[in-house]
Amino acid sequence: MFEYDFMRTAFMAGGVVAVVAGAVGFFLVLRSLTFAGHALSHVGFAGATGAVLVGVSPLWGLLAFTLAAALAMGLLGDRLRGRDVAIGVVLSLSLGLGVLFLYFYTTHATQATTILFGNVLGVDTDTLWGLLGLGAVSLAALAAISRPLLFATLEPDLAEAKGVSLRLIAVLFLAIVAIAVAEAAQVVGVLLVFALMVGPAAAAQNLCARLGWAVALSVVLALAETWLGIALAYVTDWPVSFWIVSLSCLGYAVSLVKRPRGSAIHEI
């Protein structure tokens, strides 16, 4: 399968996205913001379809909308938790706007399937370079704030007493999540981003209690599930997104069975 240019590009794009999703998703799960991350992907649907309407690449429209929503969510700080109803309403509105934008530009209505469910096999060279750039930015930003982010996540009161701005950390982290969501949507689509960003991270936290090893395991699982999903799609001619999501769910189910007693992240 590596004789084909599009397959090599798919593996490279999938690898970049998986590394970012695994690393960022770990902290997303650790901070109990998985539903907020899921909502960002749906907000991105409106941005992607709006970009198609005006003739811009869906990736950049998705990125713009997710960043704007992430900044708004981050400004809520801890008040974001427990606001599932408000987030759900925004999520529904975003999907509605996306459908409206596609209605106005029916000549590209087939873009809806790609945006919703992803198509890593259709990633071109320009998009790959864009993903590489966004991946480098998001990983560098995550590394820069990782220590205060972890401190604010595990000991928020103590972190605030030590001078850590919880709101600033929340805004910066959700901006990183927005970039990761925009990237992951290129592989599994906005509806299935949740599985790629949350499944490997949740499984890693079930299996490993040491922070460094857990983050690494999350990245390895995301990478393995993505690459294996692409390979299985090539062999079976079934959708890539189906395989990636199925493998992610399987990995999480196995982690529940194999979970060691007392496993919890305990090392800062």
C-alpha cells in the first residue's frame, strides 16, 4: 500500500494528528473537560462549512471557529464545569449553522460527509504541511504550559495560592485543544473527534499511574489505532474513521478489564 502517494500522505497526516491528539487528549481527560472538547468539534463544523461557502479551505474555517469558541470557554474558567446544558445548546446551534451553510452552497454539499466523518485518504500535500505546522505549534505550546497546567489541574487551590492564573491556563489550554480538534477532524471528522482524543487518553490513565508514562502511552495508543485503522481500511475498503473509532473503543474496553487497582495519576 505504500506504493501509492496518497497512502504515504495519509500515514504521515494520521501520525501527526495522532501524536497531537494523544498528548492533548490526556490533559483534556485529566481536567474532566471531555464534553467541552466534543463541543468544540461541533462548533468547528459550522466554521468548516462556512469556509466552504466562501471558498476557503475547511481546515482554516474549522480552526477559526474552534479557537474563538475555546477562548470563550476558557474565560469561564472553572465555571465551565457543570454547564453541560449551555454547552449542549451551543453545540446544537453550531450543527444547525453548519447545515444552513451547506444549504446555501449545495454545489459542495458532498463536503458535509468529509467534514463530519473525515477523510484522511484525501489529505493533499498542502493540507499535510498545514497539519505539520499546527501540530508543532500545539505541542510546543503544550510543553510550555505543561507544568502549571498539571499543577492547576491536580491542586487548583494551591496553584492559585502560588500565583498561577487558573483562568489564563484554562484559556491557553483550550486554545491548544481547539488546534488539536481542528487537526483530528481531518482524520476522523468532527463527529468522531471525541473517540480519537479521549479513547487513548482514558485508556492510558486506566493502565498507568505515572504521569510521564501515561502521556507516552496515550500517544502510542492514538498512533497505533490511527495507523492500524488506515491499514485495515486499505485491506477491507471500509471507512478509515470506522476502524479508528472501533479500535479506540476496543482499547478503552481492554483498559477497563486490565486496569490495576488503585491506578491514578499521582506524579507531578
